[in-house]
Amino acid sequence: MAAIDGAERALWQRGATGDGGAFGLIFDLHGDRVFRHAYRILRDVQDAEDASAVAFLELWRRRRDVRLVDGSPLPWLLATTTNTCRNLDRGRRRYRSMLDSLPHAVPAPSAEDIALDGQVVDSDLAAALAMLSRPDAELFALVALEGYTAADAAVAIGVSPGAARTRMHRIRARLQERLGHRTLAGYLAKEAAT
Amino acid sequence: MNTVRMSPEFATAFRARLVEHVATARPRRRRGLVAGGVALTLTLAASGGLAAVGGAFTNPEAGPLPDGVDVVTQQVYDDAYAKFEACMNEGGASLAAKRDVGGVHEFSYLAEAQPVYDKCYVDFAPIDFRWQVAHSYESETFIRLRECLTGTGIEPGEDADTVLAQVKDSGLDVQECFEPSTNG
């Protein structure tokens, strides 16, 4: 799963201490993944771009509290992206001046967007995430959508592995009861099998 | 599979602003206590329990160096590490899977030992942090970046700052540099 395999740790060390070049490389490494995660939830390119930008700005702002998994801040970034998507307006307010200065794409869906929409976007995903508490949404997104183990996700969101497994059991039961449609069931079945 | 990406215009503009934002940020006030961080996770076969790997910097504002220490030498680093390890042992949380990576001590500990780690790492953090940044050139990260540069015919510079600048200027696909080797 982890293509980066912890090899980026030194970039994080330098980036988190104010080395802009190193932080830029962290963005190069994970920008696309974070964007795809946001797009999966928001299904809007501009919103997903803003959510991604907010996640990286939060990575810097909260650098003292970031928990690395396999030496990478990616799981923390993805968890933060999940939460940002749930509160995008709040994230935009914090970084309004920067976001307003950035050039957004023309808001017309490309063929690529449409294709992706059918492949990885679950139309009920946002609703499912909205049902959950913030920690549960972050955990669910990391495990069910991004393929992390409950143990690795636990590190990223700062809970014990046992607590993460217990929560996932509870989340799975809750979502299957309330949103038992095919795609979501697929996510949950995949997670349950691990 | 089709992939969707940020628009190149947005990505380029945001990256530039992000780099500037980070590089020009004012130092923040330090908190009194370093929040112990978890860096790597792995499962220890013997115990089946989750472990975290330390020696992996988490807190960038790890506090000032101890009185009398101006420069973190090998001796200072090794002594501080020994004290940290002794503190862990005294707290009933032995380090495991210890190894030396580019002159940096790495280790793992069980997740249940996190409170002990948090207590013990506070004193080690300022020294560990400075040592790791100073030795980033020999880290796995920079070894891969240097290999990537060499692969494109660029002679890597002799310090980490130069390598970072070379990577940026060369336009290398950093993601490819960090992907697992496909040639064995």
C-alpha cells in the first residue's frame, strides 16, 4: 500500500522546520492523492482543489501535532482532508486570502471527471461521512477508502489500535444499517476481510 | 484507470504560495511540553502488538538544547540516546528493532508504551531533532533523491540543501523517485 515506504521522513523533518523547498516536495509527493481523496468526497474539482490546499496549509500550521505513519504524513493529510471536506467553508475562511488568489480551473466537468465519477466516486459517500463524528469519519475514510489498516489509521488519528478496530466495527454496523447500498457495502466488506 | 488531478495552473500557483508561506513563517512560541509523536508502525512478530518507531522526528519545535550544549556532536547524541533508552527501560518499556540508519538511531516500542515514550522523549527531543536534520543527507530520503538525480545524469550536490535545489530545478517526478524499485 505505502509506495513511499517511509523514505520521505527527512523531507518532513526539513519541511516542518521551515524548509519551503522540502515542503514543496511533500506537496509534489502527495498533492494528487490528497486531491483525489477530496474529489471522491466532494465531486467538484474546485471544491476538491480548495480542500486539498487547506489540508496542506493545515499540515504546516499543525506541524507539531502531525503523526507520521511509516515515516509519512500522508495518512494525517488524508484524515485532515476528510475533515476539511466536511467543513469546507470553515477551512476556506481561515485561508480565504490565499485561496482567492489561486487560479481555479474552468468549472466544467471533463471527460476524465465523468469517467472518475463512475469509477471511484460514491454518491452517498458524503452523506455517510456526514453521519459520523469527526474521528469516526477520519478513521472510516482512511480504512475503507484509502486502504490503510486500522492499526496504521489509529496512529494517524491518535487513538489506540484496539480503539480503532472497535470503532470500525461500530462504524461498519452503523453504515450498513443506514446506507447498505452496493458500493458502500463493497468498501465495508473489503475492510472487514482484512 | 483514469485519474483526475488538480488543474496544473492551480497546482503550480498553490505550490509556489505554499513554499513561500512555509519559508517566511515566523517562529511560533514553543509549548512547554513536547508532544511525543509516533512515526512508524510495525507489527512485532513476537508480541503481535503494535509498535511505533522512534528516532523519527515528530516535533519540529523540540525546545532548546540542554545547558552547556551548543553543538550536537556524536557523543552528545549517543549519550542522550542512552539516557532516553535507560528512561524507557526504567518505565518498563524496552526499545525493540533498534537499528542505525545514516547515523540516526531508530527503534520501535509497543503502542502501550506511549506514555513512557512521551515522558522520556521530552529530554531527548531537542538533541534528536537537530541531529536528524543535520544528518538528512545520509537518510533514506536523500539517498533516493540523489539516486534519482544520478539517474538523470545530474551529479548530486554535497549537502542536502543543494540536493533539494537540484531536484526542484531538474523537474524530476518526485513520486517516481519514491516508488519501490522495480528492478530488484
